[in-house]
Amino acid sequence: MSQLAERIAQFRKMATDDPENELGHFRLGQLLLEDGQPAEAAKSFERTLELSPQFSKVYQLLGECLIKLDQKPRAAEVLTTGWTTADERGDKMPRDAMAKLLTQIGAPVPKAAAPTAVADDDGPDTGFRCQRPGCMEGKRAKQLPAPPVPDAIGERIHQNVCAGCWNLWFKDLSIKVINEMRLDLSSEFGHNEYDKHMREFFGFEEAP
């Protein structure tokens, strides 16, 4: 079994064992797309969006799958929704990527809407805006009191990720990643794998 096939099997098991695990479905979709299986990847991305409809990067990847499957009308619909979601959240990289895909298939690129107040977000505005794609905290998002780890990635999390998303990763999803992938965090491979999945969850597309 190739390394890619092994990783697909790992994340397929993770997604099957925990159908509510958005990271499992997201990573499975990415790996299936990498393996040239856009139809199967699309199913994983659609499930990810059911669990996390604000995860703008997923719209981009789902759109890419649909274009590969020659489903351009559906791709245009998904990418338009994704572009709007990304624009509202300030997710510039997936927004710009989706604009290119829309242009590529001859579909119009939406125009940015004027900023509006969030009417259905109860509670006082904390003033902190979480940058994780898929964060559901809205204006209730609270900044961590300090970097969760004493390094550059910890500082980036402190500046861009809310306490709710950090706790979701640290107390839940990270444990599932370690257990399902049998990661040994004392090894360089295990540490790098853990770090990669953490970056993907927080939407850090490249090292700071």
C-alpha cells in the first residue's frame, strides 16, 4: 500500500468512526483529490460543509472537484457561495482562489457587499475576530489570555484564533488525530504530522 493510500485509509476510518469530525472529512477530501478521485473527494467536502458551513477553503476545493467532474453549473453555485462566505469572513486567499476558478469557467465573480452588523449574534461584542475558517463564535469570540505554546505558531494562534477554536482543537480534535494516526509526538515525524494537521485546522496555509 502506498503512503497516500495508507493516509486515505487512516482518515477514512477517522471520518467513519466519528461522522461529526470536520477535520477528518476535510483531510480525507484533500487526500482523495490528491489521489485523483474528485467524485469521492466531493462527498467528503460536502459533508465538511454540512458540519462547518463557514469553512471557506472547503468551497474552493469542492468547486475544484466539480470542475474536474465537468459539473460547471454546480461548481459556479458552490464557488459563488464560497466566495461570498470568504469575503464576509475576510478569508482573502480562498476568496481570491475562488474568483480565479469562477473566471476560469466563465461565471461572474460576486462583488463585495457593504459591511453589515450581525443581527443574530447574541451577547456583547468582545472586539476579537477569530480568523479560523469555520469558527462559529462570531462577535462572542474571545482571545486566549496568552500564546498556548511558547513559539511562533503559539503567537500566531494567540493573535488570530479564539479560545473556543483552540479548545476544540486541543481538547478534542488533536486527541483524535493522535489516536487515529497513532502519532508518537516524541518523534520528528509525529511532531511534524501533528503540526501540519493543527495548521490545517486553524487555516494557516503557510508558515508565518
